[in-house]
Amino acid sequence: VLRSVVTGVGGYLPDEVVTNNDLAKIVDTSDEWIVERTGIHQRHRAAEGQLVSDLAVEAAKRALAAAGKTPADIDLIVVATTTPDLTFPATATIVQRKLGCPVGIAFDVQAVCSGFVYALSTADGFVARGRSKCALVIGAETMTRLMDWTDRGTCVLFGDGAGAVVLEPQEGEGTTADRGLLGFALRADGTKQDLLYVDGGVSTGKVGHLRMQGNQVFRHAVVNISEAIFAAATDAGIEIADVDWFIPHQANQRILEGVARRVGIEEGKVISTVAEHANTSAASIPLAWAKGVDEGLIKPGQVLLLEAMGGGLTWGACVLRL
Ligand code: ACO
């Protein structure tokens, strides 16, 4: 049985750090309110002229180095982003050009904060069928460029960054003891659009800003994500107790603690970066994963559980063994 195995991970954050106190100078908010309601202390912001493809390229370079691969090895690039450089071409082909990868497959996936889980599942469809020998799956976002800086309910929540993984095929027995992507559950419910969306796009003729009914999103988050986690665990053939590290999408500390409690994951197994990174949408899972690896927490052979929810609404979960 061919499986897609993650052989390297890398994250990149732009240099500029924006603290809660910095934001309190432009909107009516406070460090105390933001920390208490979200767990966020700061976020990173891309420099003027620094594009989402630039963040993606830096994360990809680190993932390639970790996997012992070069751009010449890459035959598939999937970028999850909701903030592309341009309407077209896809950010994935821009990353391909900037990295100097050979002609291959490259395209973007748009599932907002759930983008990385969707992109991983999409790439698995190529790698585990022998159609890609070495793939880059990247989550990259410049969410700060989508903010309405007069809306304190949203502008304090998001940050910029990118994370990437390298996926390679590997033969195994087809048991859960094998390395690789073991199970997925992906969901979307378009009737919940009004809870979280951008009020503009090419077809509407305006750029638009992110709009959110935060408390409504919160209400759906824990229930929806928990169901997807149980479905992904069943798809993978593992028990929740088998999970070594839980790497949730980093939206809000209260959501990720709520999910961990509901599905029965101990606090010590949760990777949380929301305090330092805030919500980087599709980039948040690979960024948190890279940090867990850098800190020596996440090791080969371990079982990881990923989950996310975002605009759409979309949500999903993935179980894999490193
Ligand atoms: N500073 C101070 N006060 C604020 C701020 C702020 N930055 N933002 C909102 N408030 C005020 C509101 O105006 C409201 O005041 P009012 O009672 O006088 O009208 C009050 O705080 C309460 O507002 P709520 O929206 O009900 O506050 P809540 O406790 O729900 O917290 C929050 C808001 C943090 C947005 C929370 O709902 C949340 O995190 N929701 C999840 C949203 C999310 O993470 N979305 C990301 C994408 S989806 C995902 O990734 C899961």
C-alpha cells in the first residue's frame, strides 16, 4: 500500500510583531480584553511589498531542507491561501517560479482557515496514487491585508505567516503502524456563509474586508470540529488515546481547549501558538507543527491529529503518523 508520508516541515513568520497594545492605539480595545477572550498576545505582519508567495517560499525552503530535498525534486505544489498575490496565476505557480522547481503540477486550494487540511487531502490524492514523487503542501496568508482596521471585533484576531510540508510516497503494509496520512474528514456548509466571509471579490467589483459574527462562529466551532475529529479517527482506524500531538487551527485558545476537552485530549498534548501567531488562517497548522518539531516535541513515529474550521463554513480533520 502506497502512503503519503510527511518528510519535512517548515514555518516562516515575517519580522514585524504587532502587540495588543499597538492595536489599542488604533481601535477601542485592550490587551486585557484580547488575552482574556482569545489568548492572543501578538501577531506578525508582512512588510510592505512582501507578498504571500514570498512567505510561502521561505516556509517551503525550510521544509525542503528538513526533508533533505531541493526544488528540483518537486513535481507537485498545492498552496492553501485566501490572500493570493494576484487573482491569477495561482500562488502555487508563483512559488514554483520563485523556488525554481521544474515543470510539474501547481495549483491553489481555497477553503480559508481549513485550507491546509483540504490541501493535504488533495495532495494525498496524487502522492498515494503514485502521481507525485515529491510534493509541497503550503499554507500561506497575509490576513492583515483583509482587515477592516476600524472593526475591533475582527482586526485583533489575525496575523500573517506561512507553513509548508514535503510529502513523499512510501510503501507499507497498510496498517495504522505504517507512516503516512491515515485518515481525513472534510466538511462544508454553505448555508453558514454570513457568519464569516469577505464582502468583496473580483466578481463583485470591490476588494472587501473580512466580516464575522464571532460569537456565532464560536458556537459552531467546537461541535463541528469535534465531529470531524471522531470521523477522521475512525477513517484512520485509530483511537483518540493513540494521538501523541493535537495540532489545531490556531483561532482562539478557548476554541482549541474546548475541542480538546470535548474529544478527550489531555492539555499536555495540545500544540498552541495562538498567543504569539494569532490566527494565520491556512498557515496556522503547519506553523504550529514546525514549532513543535523545532522544540523537539514532535518526533518520527508519532501520531498527529490536525483540525481546522473557517469561512464557508468549511471544516475538517486529519490523522497521520510521522
Ligand atoms: N476589544 C474590546 N471589546 C471588544 C472587542 C475588542 N477587540 N471586540 C468585540 N468587543 C466587544 C463587543 O463589541 C461586545 O460589546 P457589547 O457587549 O457592548 O456589544 C463585547 O465585546 C462582546 O462581544 P462578543 O462578540 O459577544 O464577544 P465574544 O466573547 O464572543 O468574543 C471573539 C469575541 C473573540 C471574536 C469570539 O467570539 C471568537 O473568538 N470567536 C471565534 C471567531 C474566530 O476565531 N474566527 C476565526 C475564523 S473561524 C475559526 O478559525 C474557528
